[in-house]
Amino acid sequence: MRKMLRVLLLPGVLLLLLLTACNTETTYFNYTFKGEGETWSGLYKQEASQKLVNIGNKVSSENHKRYNFALRYNGDQSDLGTIKEMKYTFKAKHSGGSQTIEGPVEVAMLKMSAGGSGSVEKEDSVIKVTVEWDGQTEEFELKNEK
């Protein structure tokens, strides 16, 4: 009887040990950063997660992120077509991008997105945006809307 009980309990105990040794915890970093200057405004939306995996005494992490950046002209959108040359950049602690456009500028050209693994922006991050167009420059910051 004891031998049969051991045979039945041993796989269950091993499975329970394995499940408790492989603890996982996921943290989400879904933030929307907004800001504007006199002529331009920007929006940076991040959807990210960090999964901590604890196997025995070893902890590892898996990060996944996706962001969308959009720049918007604060004036009449039809005025974008008169811009002959522009460059815009955004720079955060763990991401950034830039684009150079030779006119006419279209609304669809004022968007960027990317995804992958790596570090994610935190809640208190500040994203710096610079827009240069036809000899003019404007800088402003995007901050998390809480």
C-alpha cells in the first residue's frame, strides 16, 4: 500500500515543485505621453510589458514593447502641403527616431511606430521633440498624462 501511495504521490509532488520554482510576474508599462509647442504637438503611445521569470535561484526578464509616435501641425492641415523641407526627431531614454521629408508634407508622413524587445520608457520619462521646417525650429517635451 505504501509503495503504491509513493508511486502515485511522487509525480504530483514533483509537478508542484516545478510549478512553484517557475514563478512568473508580468508588469505593464502602457503610457501615453503628450505635449505641444506653438506650431506642433506630439503624441507617443507605448504598450509594453516586462515578464520576470524565476527559475530556482536565477531570475531573467523578457521585455516586449510597441510604440506609436505622431506629430501634428496645430494650424490648418492644408498648410502642410506648402512646407518644402522638414525634419523631426524625438528622443526618449530608451527609444528615438527621426525623419526627413522633402515637401509637400502629408499627414501620413508624420507618424512612426516600432516594436520589439529591450528597455521600456517609465512613467516619469520625458520625450524631447524637435521639428525643423523651412528654416524654422521648434522644440517641446512630451510627458505622461496621468
